[in-house]
Amino acid sequence: MTQIPLARRSPVQPDACNLAKAIDVVGDRWTLLILRAALYGVRRFDDFQAELACPRTVLSGRLKKLVEDGLLTKRTYKSPGKRSRPEYVLSPMGLSLRPILIGLTQWGDAWLGQGETPPISFTKAGSKSAIRAAFVDIEGREVRPDQIRPVLRG
Amino acid sequence: MTQIPLARRSPVQPDACNLAKAIDVVGDRWTLLILRAALYGVRRFDDFQAELACPRTVLSGRLKKLVEDGLLTKRTYKSPGKRSRPEYVLSPMGLSLRPILIGLTQWGDAWLGQGETPPISFTKAGSKSAIRAAFVDIEGREVRPDQIRPVLRG
DNA sequence: CTGAATGGGTTCGCATTTGAAATCCAGACT
DNA sequence: AGTCTGGATTTCAAATGCGAACCCATTCAG
């Protein structure tokens, strides 16, 4: 197992680090739960609310921030015979978080699932064997975790 | 671009979902920032504090929770001529979050980096070309995002 | 033309969490 | 004995969170 050498500070200041910026955008419980629901296709205010069981104030605030940050797009839908309503759909920026949330799901399956079969898993279309989050080189071949090396700019 | 079909509810109840459980464990700004630092090798209370600039109360609480949840291991170190101190090192459970945080870093590079060269990137040992987070099938070959299919248990 | 129903919020009051600073504590060094 | 230092807890104001109630516009039913 990779042992990480002791460091007094991280090599990149948090405020210059895109990971820290990403954490500012998605590093919040409700925000992550909203994105989880959105990736499953939930789009409407009341559906989010039923799904998350969170205060409407919080939901309203988080949706607004997600739209401002560009992860969700607010647009209008209209079912026939009903008035038009806003719905919140994932933008490309939001959609591209999918691998990360699937990775986190699988991490949860491995460490928090108490040995039970995961309720949901992922396969390649047309295949039955499971896929997993990993790293690949430029040619799409897997790179094992102990082969990963950080490189600082400069 | 994959368009996700409308759903009123997600296919897995949040409290049965390992993603939701994972979010309960790591879905917090300070927790994520602590893990970020830990993955770069930070281990000691004051080093975390200098790195994060967060209240010591909050840091103390988060470290305790991370130990309880099993992501960090509290152990003792002793520099010669100094008294022994606790340090917080990543457990295997914590280490296995690395791909996810690297993935999130690259997501931030892509969407929040304002076109600048990322301050840190990752390569395969002995190679110069960058690696990226992706999905692989059982044989370690990449699976494109639009090929991913969720499968419910049952 | 009312009146209720529905979806999508906002307002309000209170409880919890957070932040910043001060304090505490144990062991090593002088 | 006194001081320094890393690792925390205490204190209290300020921010954020929660839940419930309320508001608003539209549509449908009578």
C-alpha cells in the first residue's frame, strides 16, 4: 500500500488549487445530494424536496447556487393542460461530475455497505460485467494507484 | 451529450444508498479539505491548521469524526528530543478516496481553472503523459461515459 | 365566477453549528 | 522552577440551519 511521505504543507496553496475551488462548489451535503438526484433524472423542485426531505429554504438556496455556478440550467417545462414551471437540468459541467459520483458510490459500496450487495451497480452497455472508477493513461489503459505520480507546474 | 430521462424519484432510496452514506462521511467542506491535505502528506494538528486556516474547534471535531469513521488512524509519533504527539494518517479506507479527489481536482481544472495550466497534474510513473480519472471494465480498458448503464439489484 | 388544488417558492422564529480568541495542559528544555 | 510548544477544550457572538406557515400564480371543478 502506498504510504504518503510526511509533509508540513500541501504543495499547492488551497486558494490556488482547483480541488479547493471544486470543494467550494460541491463540498456540501445538500448540494451533493441534489446532484445525486439530478444524475438520476430528478428535475423539479417538489421532486427534489420529496427525495431529499430537506427544508425548502435550503433547497431553494442550493438550487440557486448550483444555477449560478453553472452546474444546473433552469428552464421552463409545460405538461399539457398545466401551467409552465421551471425545471433544473444538469448542464455539461454538472453531467461531467457523474464519474466522480459513481466513484464515490463505489467507495461507499466497498467501505460502508456492510457486506451487502450494492443496490445499484454499473456496467458497460451490452455487457454484464461491472465497471469501476480508475485512472487511465492517454491511450485509455488503466494505471494502478501506486503508479500515480503528482507533477507540479513549473 | 447524454441526456438523462426525467424521473420523479431516484431509483434507490437515499438512506439505502451507499452514495448517500458516503456523502454523510465526506460531504463536508472541512472534511474534504482535511482529506486533501492528508493525501498530500499532512499529518499533524498544527500543520492541518496552518494549511486550512480553520478554527481549531472545527479541526479537532472533524479529525475526531474522521478517526471514528475509519478514514484516519490516530497514532503517536516522537521526534528525538521532543515529547510524543498524535498524528493522523490515512487508513486504507481514506487512501482509497484518492482517485475520487484526483478526479475532482481534474474536474476543477476543467471547469473552474479559468483556462490556466493546472498547478498540479498526475502522470504514470516513468511516463510524462497525463493520466485522468475514467471508468474501466473488468479487463482495465476504458469505458466511455455514454456506455455506462446503471443496474439495479434484484 | 367563485373556490379549491397544485407547484414553486419566501418569510419567520428558533436551534444548532461555526468562527475567533482565550485558555488549558502535558512534557521537554533552560 | 519557569518557559516553550503542540494539541486540544472553553467561551460567546455571528452565521447558518431547520420546520412550519404563509404567499402567489395558474388551472380545474362546480
